[in-house]
Amino acid sequence: MRVIALSLVAIALWGQSAPDVMELIRSVGAALSNAHSGGPHNEPDPAPFFDNFDPAMPGYAKFRNEIEELVGSDPVGTQIEVLSDEGDDRKRALELDWILEIDDQQPRRQVIKCTIERRKGKWKITALDPIEFFKD
């Protein structure tokens, strides 16, 4: 059985992405990679991953269910590269080259469109497409 390293996160600092935007993307990748055994007793804990998202995001409930199922069943490795980053200091549109490595499955790769907005001084993901990419 092949085991995916939970800490696999690669982020390319491409283009003009601000350090705080890159920190959000790094945080998303690390939290997803650690979610399978992130709880105090090595149980699945996707809460740190969801902290990066606005619960008012379109499709959030479906997305949350998909992620909980995904990290509840298998270790997940992730690599995220920022392909484009446009916008201002309040709202940005990103294109992310996202790779998911799930134990005993072929890696998945897709360009994910992502909108981030400042919420109380922190960047939050407010839109993500396609959400189906994360379906277990």
C-alpha cells in the first residue's frame, strides 16, 4: 500500500502574489494535507482547513461534506501552484494548479478558479470552482 506524505505542499511563488495571499494558499495546502490525522488523537480534523473559507461561499455545505468524506477515509497530499493572481487588496481572483494525491488512487490535477476576499483583515476563500474536484 502506498502512503502519501501528509506534509506534501508545494507552492510556486509565481507572478505578483502578495505574501499574505501566498500564506493563505500555503495554509490551505498544509491544512488539507494534515486533516486526515490532525485531531488530538490522530483522528480526522478538517477544521483548520475550513478556517480558510467563508461559510457563505456558494456550495460551501456540499464542499464541506466532500472534504470531510475525503479526509475521513484516506491520507491526502496536495500541491498548489498559483497560475494567476489578479485583483486588489480587498478581492482577488486566482487560478490554482491543484494536485491531490489520495492513498491508493491516481493523482488528480485540475486548474481551480478561486476568489478570495478580506474578511476582518484576513483573506478568506469566497468562491471555488469546480468543487467536484474534491469529491472522494
